[in-house]
Amino acid sequence: MAKTQTKKPVVRRLSGVNEFSINIGTENGSGSQTANLTLLRAIFKMGIPVSGKNIFPSNIQGLPTWYKIRVSQSGYVGRRKEADIVVAMNPKTFTEDQDDLVAGGLFLYADDIKDPIERKDMITVAMPVKKLVKEAKPHRDLRKFVANMVYVGILAKLLEIDMEPIKAALEFHFKGKESPVEFNMMMIELAYKWAEENLDLEVPYKIEPRDLTDNAILVDGNTAAGLGTIYGGMHFVSWYPITPATSLPEAMLEYAPKLRVDPETGKSTFAIIQAEDELAAIGMCIGAGWAGLRAMTATSGPGLSLMAEYTSLAYLTEIPVVIWVVQRVGPSTGLPTRTAQGDINLAYYLGQGDTEHIMLIPGSVKECFDFGWKALDLAEKYQTAVLCLSDLDLGKNQWMTEPFEYPDTPIERGKIIWEEDLEKIKEDWGRYKDLDGDFIPYRTVPGNTHPDSAYFARGTGHDDFANYSEHPDDWRNNLDRLKNKINSSKKDLPEPLITKRSGAKNGIIAFGSTDAAMVEALDYLKADGIKLDYLRLRALPATDQVLDFIRSHERVYIVENNRDGQMHAILSLELPEKSEDMISLAIIDGLPINAEWIRESVLAEENV
Amino acid sequence: MAEKAKKVNEIGLSKEDYKGKPSTLCLGCGHNAIVGQIISACYELNIPPESLVKISGIGCSSKAPTYFMERSFGFNGLHGRMPSLATGALFGDTSLIGIGVSGDGDTASIGMGQFKHVTRRNLPMLYIVANNGVYGLTKGQFSATAEEGLALKKQGQNRYVPVDIVWEAIAGRASFVARSFSGDPQQLKALIKAGIHHKGIAVIDVISPCVTFNNQDDSYHSYAWGKSHEVALHELSFVPPVEDIKVQYDKGETIDVPLYDGTHIVLKKLGQDYEPTNRAKALKMLEEANDRNELITGLIYINPKQKALFDLYNLPDVALNRLPAEKLRPSVESLDEINQLMY
């Protein structure tokens, strides 16, 4: 049953030094992203774990947008429901922005907003934004943009954020360009000085330098996935713009020309093409995959729907292709700028007929990189579509991660055969003939000059030699082999990550970006006296380890960011005998699942 | 029976080497004539079958690649989406010759979007539309190229005006646009040859009658109508470089169109003065021919110098699909630099 995020207050375990959340409400298109990222990066550089979530509208300018910064020395980087500090820059959301603040929290607002302030239980600071901007004398075109630097300066003073990391963050943002850095710094310093001279407050939140982020980088999942794909040796990318996937191919457009030009010839070892729609994007990728190129595309739910028919073709004709799905809220156009895990079913079974695809589900930015290259290997090894299921929260937001690690296995091209290989097996070879008993045939690709190399690929029925066939045995044998082939990939799929608590009888399964909230929720539940073993699923079809985990627990909760419990349904089909013991904890409201909701949902089920 | 030496072309292949599986299309289907001319053209052009790929969509037309050049790679893809498949495939090895076969349903209805974009991108390939004005494989529905007022057995009368594939191709900035007729094999063969040698997309809209569902004498896609209404713009020949010196150009009577690889298209004037190098004039000529109820055939538009898709990419000389794995993965050091670049 779907649950709503309740307003039941949670005992706050987080407060004070290096433990707080900031909600910043602005208008989109006002340049607030620069200010927000500056704050985030400065705190990160001071050694305290952070996460930044952009809750933005499907619009370019003028609608409300929020940025949520979580500062957590304990390392909790999931979304928190409430905020300790609220910065209200947008008159349109002035009242509702106050609602998010905890009792005793800090409320900063632009003093030109004249709406009444209802709450008395907060520390209130009216920021003279217009006055300070006037003092800074920015060029008229910049006025709107630098206004947001006022709250950076005031927060820097109140929270004791150093100026040096702030400057470093601006330098990074403006890629070293001096004038915007200097101008923004001047604005920040003016605001800092104003706070110093005018505010005499006891603020319960502070930044104290730590060394907890020394070996971490701050990056979004789409950039990581794009880089992983580049290091995976992609040859060909075709894509069509769609929120929130677009920044993934855009990252490749940025980095591939730097990383994938052959130093000997000066030529590109890849091609990226923006298609006319998703139908063409996937079609080009499958053409490229057929011709022996490592091909990938990236999309979101609506685009994935359009890719269904071609993905079904890739499955049947056994052509490698990688599809990154950065999920947003559906059905239909849904909430294009909000996060979900609602395309699990669509992706897993994408296409007409009996299909079931290899699916990788990264749960961190680092895994976006790792699965970026692994997906290409798996696609070529198993000659099929591999779908990587990310989501808006993971793909578009800033996450701390360990630095990317170089792939630890060489590029896997699978059973591609060229002239001399074919010459050795030409007597026996058929494009769809299982010569090795591992369900994977050998494949030739266009350009092979061996006179026996050519075959005719088709989405219709075919025999082992790719001849058209409507024979019942050919159809059944082929489809059975395909099923076996996909199942045989389990040995190469990322195993689930299991965290045990001694004495736990029940388990909990989650996947993808939900991991951040899970880690936090499990700590809360431990304090509540609830012990749960935790399995983070990282791929489908489910491996034995996953099934054994379910079998070996009395009860297993499955947490996911959709309405119907799609993963719960898939796992229930895998283990019908345990389906009554699998309990779906599913919610979709456009926001990343938070730890409090997981805790409350489990407590309700455990009758505590 | 006496052993007779098989006739072979300059690369030692017989015509048999260019054939495919026996056709399962209807007897007399215009598409069989197209298949026959592709085989003859490729044989005469001495194309190694392995250097060619055949791509098609769905429909009777799209079955055609099965019936020619069995030694070439082929892909019978999805309805209306042959262009995207071809685009990806040809990036694999840009030295390959691409032949796409599509139909009027495949190109002018479900595939209109991909058709317009592949012409705009100028993907080097021969794009043949076997155009019969009717859906054959689903047994006789109107296609988007069927003329207004056409009557079909189960469908009644066609309410809509037709799509003109040649017009659409020109508007889509295709760099080579021709129309031909299955009943005019010599012209068709010459156009196929020229299209293969053209660097860019070569669209040939071939009126190719469906003898089963749409061959009534008064149908615009029938043999009878084609024969009585065809007006060839010119007598067209394709001249490979070796024959270049043998051809006598009669200046006033012929137009010579040199292609990028040293071959030529020579157009001998027939009734009217027509130079196929101006997009606006081509559209005007089509409109006038339409008013006169003529089936204009021949090379309608060509720009041999338009940049082709692969000219826009900095691709290596060796085929992308033959690049060794070590060329595909950046160095360990580069990843350290990337990590440094991140915040």
C-alpha cells in the first residue's frame, strides 16, 4: 500500500556543529546555482561531508527553485525533510519556505520581501540585499546574478566558513576567469562585513574544519557515467535531449574530445551524434552495434518508451547496445525535473514479446563511472541491450565520492570474429549457432572481407544461420537460448552489497540513489532497537546471492521510489514461495526518499 | 552439356555472385526489376560484395535486400527506421557502400522523420524507395504517395493528396535526387550506378508497380500509366574513369556532371533543356510536370560538392570498428588528471 510522507515529528538527532541542512529558495534563472554551489564546495573543502540537491521546476526562468545543502559530519548525504537554516529569496514561496524550518532554526530573508513573518520560534535575519548590491555597483546585466552572493557572505560570517575555500570554489566555477571571481568575492565580502557589523547572534550551527573529505571529489552521476563510458571505449553515442539525461551525453561532448583523440593520428576514436528523436537515437546505436561499434545512448522515461521497439530488435538480433536511463517521475510527461525509480519494469521488460534485459543499477556516483565502462563490456560479451538505471537525484545532483578508479579489467569485445578467426571455424559457424555451449554465438561485423562472413540480420524468425524461418522449433530454440544467455550473465553482474547486523531476522532491500537515505535510516532503526540486514541490489536479473538473502530472512522490506513497488513485483516473481514475506515500502512524490520515511515505514510494519 | 566459361567481371566474379535468395515477391512485382538492376549495376561496377551493406525497413520493398547480394551484410530493421540503422552502421566502417531499400509506406508515412533527417545529414548511401502507392504486405491499403481519388478494392476512394517523395527529398536538402520507373530498366541501372558513386545521399524514387493491389491502368503507380506518362528528362549514362576518354561529348547536347571520385554522369538532352543543379528550378519543373500529369524521370537534382556526413567528423583512416582496444581506453594518467579536475 502506498504511504504518504507523514508530518509526525522525528526525534532530531542532528544539530549544531557540522550537522545541519540549508534550504535556499530562489527563482530559477536567477543565477542562484553559482551561489549555492559556492557554499557547497566551500564547506566540502573545509573537510565536512556535504550533498547538494537541486529541486527545480521544468522551466527556464522565473519559477521557484530550491537548493538543499546537507552538511553532515556523520556522513549522511540523503535528503532531509526539514531544514535548520532557510534562505528565502523568493517572495512567491516566502510563507511555505518558513514551514520547512525546525524550531529555533535560522531564517534569512531578503528584506524587500514585505510579507508577514508568522513564526516566532526562529532566529530571523533580514538581509539588505538590494542595498548591498547597490553598494557593489555591478554592471546592470549582472545585478540579478550577484544578489545571491549576499546570502553566501552572510552565511559565511554566521557559520564561520572561511573566505579561502569560498574563493577556491568561485575560481573552479568560473574556470579561473578573474573578473567574475573578483566581482563575486567583492559582493560576498561586502555582505560578510555587513553581517559582522550588524548581527550579534548566537547561531547553533557552525562549520569547524575537519579532514573528512580529503580523498573525495564532488561530482554528479551523469558526468561520472559519461566519463565511465568514455573509459569503457565507447565508439558511438547517439542521443536526443531530455531532462534529466541530457547532461550525460553533454559530459561526453565535453570530455571525449580531450580524452579520445588518438595522439598518433590526431583523429577521434569516437563519434557523437544528436539524433532527431529517441527512435533514431536508439536506431543509430543499434546500427552501430551491429557494425561492431561500442554504442550507447542516454534517455529518460518518455524517450525509453520510444526506444522499446528497437530494444526488442536488439534483443532478438543479438546486438550490443547500452542505454542509460536517468529516471524522472512518470507516468506520461510526469514531473520532468523530479526524481523517481519508476521505470524499473519498463526497462527490465522493454519491448514486445518475451524480453528481459540485463540491468545495472548504480547506487553512487562512483558506480555510475564503474557501470559506465562495465555496461559496454557486458553488452558486447552477451550481445544484447544493457540498461543502466540511474535517476535524477543521482544523475543531476552533487555527491561526494571517492576518486574514479581506472577499470581493473581490459576491454571485453566478446565473440567478434574477423577474417582469420572465421577461417578457422567457417565449416561450423552460423551467426546464431551456439558453438561453445554457452548460449553466445560468434558474430561477424560489416567490413569483414571473408566471403563467408556476411549474414542477414532481421527482427523476424531465423535459424542458426540467420536464414528467415517460421519453423516452430527454430523460434522456440532461439528464444530459449536467449533466455539462457541473459541468465548466464548473472556471473558477471555486480553482486549485491550486503551489510549484516548481528541477530537480525529481517532484511531490507534497496537500490540506486536510495542508498544514501538507507544508511541513515538503518542507524535510526538500530537506535530504535530494530535490527535489519541490508542488501543493496545492483543488477538484474537477480543473482543467487539476492535470492538467498530473501530466502534466509523471515521478512524482507523492499524500499523503492515508485508507487507500485516494481522491484518488489520482480523479486516476487523470482521467488513466489517467499512473496508473502516480501513487504513493499514504496513512495513517489517527486522527492528523493528520506531516512525518516524509511524509519517510520519500517516501524509501522514492525508494530513499534 | 559443354562447359562454357562463366562470364566474369573485372574482379573475377560472375553475376551469380551478386544474386541473393530467390524472390518471394509476386510475379511481375516492380521490386523484382529493381533487384535485377541493383545486381547488374553492382556486377558492372565490379563491387566486391563484402564491401557493401544492405539495410531496409519493413514492407514488401524492404524484403528486397534478401534477393540481391547474398555475400553482403544485410539488416532488415524496423518500419520507417532504416535511415537511423544505416547511419549507425556506416559509422562502423565509412568505406562501406550502403544501399537502403525502403517503400512508400516506410519512407513517406512512418519513416518521414528519419527520411528527412538522413537527407539533411547527407549520409553517403543509396536510398531507393520502391514506390507503389499501396501497402502490399498488409494487403492493399492506401499509402501516403497514393494519388487523390485512387480507388482500391477494400478501401474505397483515397481522400488525400499524395506526398511527393522527390519533392520531400529536395526540400530535405538531399544532394542527389532522382526518379525512375521499374519499367525503364536502363535508366534505373544508370541511376543506381551514379547513386552508388555519389558522395552523399542518393535518393531514387522508383515507381514500382504492385501487380496484386494497385496495377489498374488508371492508377498512377501502374505499369500502363507509367509507360504512357513517363517523360524522361534526359538519356543518362554513368561513365567510370577508364571509359572517360572514349566518350565523345557533344557540348550542346550533353551535360557532364563530374563526381568526387573521377566518375561522371553524362546527361544527353531529350525534349527539354534541364540542368539538375538548381534546387528551386527542380521544384518548379516538378510542379509543372505535375500540372501536365507527367511522370518525370531522370536525375532531378544533384550537388556533388555538398559535404557528406562523415566529412563533419574527424574520423580515423582505419575503420572505427577495426580500432584495437588499446586505442579506445584513455591512459591511467589521464584519469588522475580527470580526478584532479573534479572538485
